[in-house]
Amino acid sequence: MKRYQQYLSVLILAILVGVYSVHTRRENDIGCSADVLVARAMKADTTTARVAHTQSTAYRNGETQKAHFTVLHRSGADKTKCTDGPASGAWWLTRGDSSYIYLPNRHRLMVSRLKHLLTDNERTELLLRNYRARYLGTGWIGGRSAYIVRLSSPQRQRPSRELWIDRASCVILRSIDYSYSGEKRSDVVIEQMDCASTVDQKEFQLPSAKSVEYATCCRPATLAELTRIMGFTVGMPHYLPQGYEFEGCHLYDLDCDRGERAALLTYTDGLSTISIFQSHDPHGDASARSGCFRTSTCCVAETGQIRRGGRKVVVIADLPSSEVRRITESVAP
């Protein structure tokens, strides 16, 4: 029995040494911690000039939808052009604190003025506080060698993400998103990337108001301004899941046509976002559904809704329906 215990002790020690060696070898592969690698990737993604051809795959309601895009990036601006599918010809442009979506079938440019309280660096810090970065190894994608890192939360039933990070530039070559339940939501892959080419400045210019219709859909506002504009007290939630921080509040035009507005509050844990919309309830207090909670699953997240006190509160988050309900019912009337 004593000799058996000695063998067992040696075996356990060998296993521990082996685990440590594998961990050390993996850390040595990237020359830094996985956290540092993720931080470098987040920075490179916003600062590295490039032209990239990407494929996006979305998994929604049992269906798989694919589309191809050309992404143009230079410091301070990012443009994505859809090259096939139903949205072919549409493009998205982010420049400073403004974003633009062009819809070719309607010749309309939808404008959003955004103001987020968190800087890019603060958002990355928040991400690494709430999620554990685990180095998985290396792989090849689009003819480029990449480090593979998995971001997962120690909290149960939270979204997660797998990143493929270019070994040469630290640009993110692939991003796979998983829902709180572990289902794959999307897979965005750079099939070809050129960091050496110069991006034409004209690509980031906006079309003239004579050629397209401009429609403002979102603009920043304080809580006091939102309360005055909406005509009711815009409330903040008394409950939020651990790790989420207030990101900003905006006045949101629900359709950019009929002036149906909503107050929008957003919260983030660095990876996932909680969106809280508050608007007038067209049914008013006479509705039999007043005060009743309803939930549904949209293509990317859970949606909770409650009608109360002449207003409607809608919460969208990639969280279990029980959590969405707690958030929705906690929004102060």
C-alpha cells in the first residue's frame, strides 16, 4: 500500500508538471498572456488601415444566411460594402461618433449620432474584467497564420466569442459569436486582406443631399432631455446582471418616417449589450395587457416587453428570458 501511494504521488506530480508545461508552452507561443493579445487585437482592429474581403454567416431560427462584404478601414473611419445577397449595394460607414447606413432600394441614408461614455480602451478593460481569455493554439485562415483565443465568462449563461488574431498585424481575421445558451450565432471570416494598400479617401465621403434622402434615426440626449421630449419620466433599471456598465442614452426614431420615438439606454459588459427602449404605449392604460410581461426570441437575442403607466418598455439582450424579465420589470416607472 505504501509503494502504491508513492506511485500515485509520482503520477500526480507528473500530471501537474505536464499541465504546467503545456500551459507554459502555449503562453510562450504568443510571447505574452492571452489578455494582452486580446487587448492588442482590439487596438489593431481600430487603427490598422486595410482592405478586407469577408464572408459573414448568420445562424437564425434554424437557417443559415451568408453574405459577402468588402471592408475598408483607416484610422477613425470604417466602411463595409455588401457585395451580394438581398442587401447588395448597401453600405455602412462609421466615422467618428456618427454612423451611416445607405439603403440603395430607397435611396436613403440613415444617420445615427452616437455618444458612448466608454472609450475603446475602457471597453477593452471591461471586456477583460468580465471575460476570461484562453489561448487555444494556432490556425490558418485566408492564407494567414493566426492565434486562436476563446473569450468566456465565469458567469453562467453568458455569450462567448472565439477570435482568430493575425500573427503579423494582430487584426482579427475571424470572429465566432456564441449565444448565452452556447448556440453559434455568427461567423465572420476575412477571406483576403491587404494592409499595405492605400484606402481611397473618397470612399469615406458622404453622398450629396441631392442624390439621397437623409434621415436621422438616433442622436445622443441626457436623461432629463429624454424625459422632456418623451413626456414621461425615463427610468433606469434597478437590476442589471453582474458586470454590466452604463454605456449611454439616445433618442431613437423607431422608423425614421412617422416620428415614433423611443428613449434608448444601453449597457455593456464589454462583449454583450443590453438595449432598453422606452416609448409611449399606443394602447394606454386601458389595455388588458397593461402590467403584463411578454417575452420572445428574435434573431440574435431575447426580447422582453411590458406595458405600464401609459408607456412601453422593451429590453433586448443575449441573456436567459428570466434575466431579461428581471431587467424589464425593474425599469423605474
